[in-house]
Amino acid sequence: MTYLCGQAVTCALNPQSGCARQQPETLGFTFLHQAQQAKYYRAFAETSLSRADVADLAEAHLRRAAESAGWPSESWHHAPVFIGSSSYLMSECENLYSDQNASGHNLLYLARDLQARSGNPDIFSIATACTSSAHALIQAHNQLSAPGSRRVFVLGLESLNRLTLLHFHSLNLFAEHYRPFGGNGLILGEGMAALALCADKPAGSNLRLRSCAANTGSGSLVQSDGGAQEALIRRVLAAAQTDAAAVRAVKTHGIGTADSDAAEWQALHNVFGTPPPLLAFKPQTGHTLGAAAAIETALLAEALHKGEGADSNGRRIGFSDGLYLSNHFGFGGSNTAMVWQWTR
């Protein structure tokens, strides 16, 4: 079994200490020698994170997640850590771009930095675009299902960098306002979340990962018929030994772009008929890409503990004990889904 025991999260909804909740700010950048602008949800005090900044933040979040679980702060030194990100140290690469003597960078550098700080060899890097930390969660769940593993950590991170801005701008995906299932586009955001997970049921209220699954059901970057997502949702519900009628609410991917939202919407209607309440965190955090699953899982847990939250239209809803479906999708047909069981 897998239980979420503790967490630490930084995002626009819950930014670095001392900062108020962040509204999206307007960033200026150059694309093909033309001045451009895009909205962006900031979470960190620094404009561009260095390699040391990222490692410091990662270590701080892992320590806070352990403490939130009631464990020693250095517990992450002795348990597997699964990292999921789209950008990793891209901001550092851009900072060093003009230095002709700069060394190369790769996805493993953050893991190596954390290994050097902790002496923990079991730190793993995962990069599957927007589903990176979702796959990190799946790997953590699999690890806890194996003999001998009692605790694991998941770390999701995303920070502002120019490459990502240019990529999404070139696809004409940016919007002025974020409306899940509105089809008008998205706003990016940055953030970090660490999740402390264990195999032993904690005392009191708890959030248990009943099942998780993934598929890659598209031969193109996006697919709007929802077939792969529908198959995945049915599969993850079957793995949880439940059916659609038992689901209290759905934490949607809700990215805001027409094709992606159309696929998710069609899948939900095919599975549920009339879907239960739909939750969406991206209007408060921005789309945090590879960090989204870790950040949104932490925010879902916070909402469940509070007993209320907002649906995708901003209406307040209450949360009761039961099952909650969480969708995390990405480019290239990378789809993941999870069923969480909340018990107060």
C-alpha cells in the first residue's frame, strides 16, 4: 500500500515564505527578433535559478516533507527519491550559455548534487514532459509494493526558463486568462513539491494511492478523441476494484488548450456519463509542466484535509471520505491516472 504521509509545496498558490499569493505577471521576451509578452505564474524569489539554487530548494523541500510526515528531517538520505521535471537545470544552462568554457549539463546533475549532499545513491531522474512527476509517483508506488521498501520520496520541480517560453509561444498556446476546458490556451508556472510516501498506514486521516496506471495511446503530439484517456481511466478504476459511480470528484488535467481538453472531456463523459465535480488547480498555479503531478497532488491533499475546495468553475464544494480520480496528461500521448482514497 502507498500512503501520502507528508508534503512540502511551493507554487504561485503557496509561494516562497514571505510572499503573498501570486497572480500571473507579464514577462517580456524576444522571438524571431520580435518583442513578445506572456503571462507567467511565479513562485520563487529568484528570477533565474542556478544549479545551487535548485539543489538548495530540493533539499529544503525534502526535509520539510519528511518533517511534515513526522519523520526525521534527514529521512530522505536513507530512502529512494524519484525526481520528475521538464526543465531540471535549464535555467542554469541558459545562465551559462555565454560562457564558452561552461561544462555540459544533463538531467542527472540534480540527482548527483543531492547524492553528494546526502550520501543516498538511490536518487532517480525521470523526464516525460508534463507527466514527469506523475511517472515519479508511479515508480514510487511500485517501489513501495516491492519487499523491503517502507518509505520513498517524490520531488517535482519546474522553474522559469526561456526555452520553455519560446516553445509554447511557437505553438501559439498562451492565453491571457486561464480557463480549464475553455479552449483558449494556457499560462505557464513554476514550482516545486516534495511528497513523503510510506507503506504503513498512518494514524488519523490519510490519503492512500489505491491504483495508478499509464499509457501512451497516441501517434501524434495531441489526440482529441479521448480514446486513450478513456481506456486508461477505465483501467485505473478496475485496478482500484471500483467503478465510476464511487468517484467523489476528478482532479482534471484541465490544461486549457482545445485538443487536450476535448480529449479529456470526451473521456470523462464516456466513463461517467454525467461526471462528478471536476477540480482544476492550474488557474491558481499555472501549468507547472513536469512538476504538475507532485504539486497538484499536494494541493489535492491540502483541500481534502480542509474539507472543501473549488471546482473547475470556481464554485466551492465540500469533500467527503471516498475515492478521487486524478488525471495527468502530456504531449505525445503520455497519459497517467491515479485513484486516491481519502479517509478522515
